[in-house]
Amino acid sequence: MDAHVLKELTYEDFQFVYQPIYALNSWETLGFEALLRTAFAKGQIEELFSLARRHNYLYKLDTMAIEGAIKNFPFEVLKSEDLFINVFPSTLLHPHFQLFLTYLLNTYKNAKHRIVWELNETLHEKILWESPALFTRVMSLKEAGFKIAIDDFGVGAAAMRQVSMYEPHYMKLDRSYAEGLADCKQKKDLIDLLVNYYPHTNLILEGVERDKDLAAAISLNLHAAQGYLLGTPQSISSYLTYNKYRSLFRRERLLHS
């Protein structure tokens, strides 16, 4: 992938798909995570963002993706579901971000109080998590009515410190927690510990792909789940006409199995 691709990108080159997140206590759709797709990257979105980072284009690409995700989401139809948007810490700290945020809220008024900023973890920005400036920016977002999620929560002191420091509304458990959950006592015990240790943070299990792992997540009182079993990333119109009913059927089958 060549660097010149970056400057050629326009909003017309972007497509946005949305993956549903289900609340496990009510089986209602809690929200959707927005995911970027573009023919330029051919499925290699992470490579596209890495290229943008190397060529000092990351802020531009990230904000274009953020606006596109909001622009294409039907807030007026899905009146209660939140929109989870990935954002790099460096984007939040960019000197123009506050102006960008003001522009978004003035342009897409239905999005107010409906956006969850999903802080994107990357080794390139690991040091920023300890920055007082990032803490201040995240606190200001929360005060303005936005919700915060920490993505890909793993095991370790750094991850625990992030949750304690930022007190996010949501903590998304890395997909490794979901893989084989039903058959792994260690994973069950760890999730049970997290649920009880963070009673005021809603835990979302990512990467759920098996019925029995979903059933295990429900039994562990996890707040929500996301994964290909529940719904693949696709257009909102496809979700409205198919996925919602398929997932409700799966829920009934689980409860009566």
C-alpha cells in the first residue's frame, strides 16, 4: 500500500459497517460498533492506519472515519442505541480535536449523548495513557455527556490501572476471554472476579462465536456481548431486516435448551 493512497481518500471511498452489541440481561441492542471499510485497504484497515501514522496523516484519517461513522448511522431510527466509535488517544489530544468535536455536535445534533468513545489501544501510543492531558480530555468528554469505553481489556497491571484511572462506562474484554469460555474454568473465574471488582463498569465480551460461550457469559452476569454469533459487521439496513430477529430466536433457543 502506497502513501499516495492517503491523500486520494475521500468520504466517497469509505463504507461503514456496524456490529451490534447486545445487553445480556434484557437482550436488547445496547449499541453498535462502527467499523471502517474501504476498497483502498482491501480488508487491511489496520495497515491503512499504520501507514497514516508513519506519514503524519493519522489525525486526518481518524477524524474522517469518525465523521463518516456518525453521518451514516440512523440516530433518528435507532433512538436508544449508542454508537461506539474507535478513537486514538493521539486524536483526542490533537490541538484541533475540540473544534472538530464542536463541529460534529453542531452538524449531527441527533448524535449528542449517543456516542461512546472507544479508546483504541495501540503500542505506539502506550505512553499517552499516562498523560495528564489525556486524563483531562477524557474527563471533559464525560462531563459533556459522552460515554467512554476501554477497548481490548487484557490481563495486567497496566490494564487495571487504566480502568481505575479513567473509570470508563464500558470495558470491552479482549476476544481471548470468549474463546473456549464455556470449557475453561480459569477464564470463568477471571471474568467473575472482574464483574465483582468493577461493579460500576459495564463489561462487554467481544468475539463471541459459540452458543455455549454465550450461555456461559450470561451465567457470569456479564453486561453485554458482541461477536459473529450475535451479528456480523454489516449495513444498518441489513441488521434491521434480519439480524435482530435471528438473534432473538437464538436467545429463545438458549433459554429453553
